[in-house]
Amino acid sequence: MEFTSLLAMLLVGAIAGWLSGKIMEGRGFGLFGNIVVGIVGAFLAGLIFPALGFAVGGGLLSSILFATAGAVILLFLIGLIRRG
């Protein structure tokens, strides 16, 4: 993996994690945790959305939007597990 693609993935993950923490209000995990949630959320979105028929387009903005949606889903699921 190239350094630039790794850096881009971390940047998208950081932005997506921060946005998902804001959307889910108080369910974030701090900066490092949000980056991890954002990266895992991007992976989750890459699996879920194409299976549902949504195309994950190219470009930075669409990557951030889909990663944020995946991170929000992940935070929601983590919240359900924490309650149980």
C-alpha cells in the first residue's frame, strides 16, 4: 500500500469518525477511536451498500459520505451492544 493511499484512508476515516461522533451525539470514542470507527465504517459501507444496490462512487466526498454512513451504523450497533 502506498503512503499516500494510507494517508488518504486515515484522513477519510478521521473525518468520517468525527462526523459520525457528531451525528450520534456522545457515542464517539475520542480522536483515535473515531479514526478507527471511521475506517471500519468505511469497510462496512463498502460491504453493505453495494449489496443493497447503492453504488459507492469515486472521489473524496463520496468516500467520506459512505464512510460516515458506515461509521454511524457501527456506532449504533456498538450502542446496542453496550446497553445489552
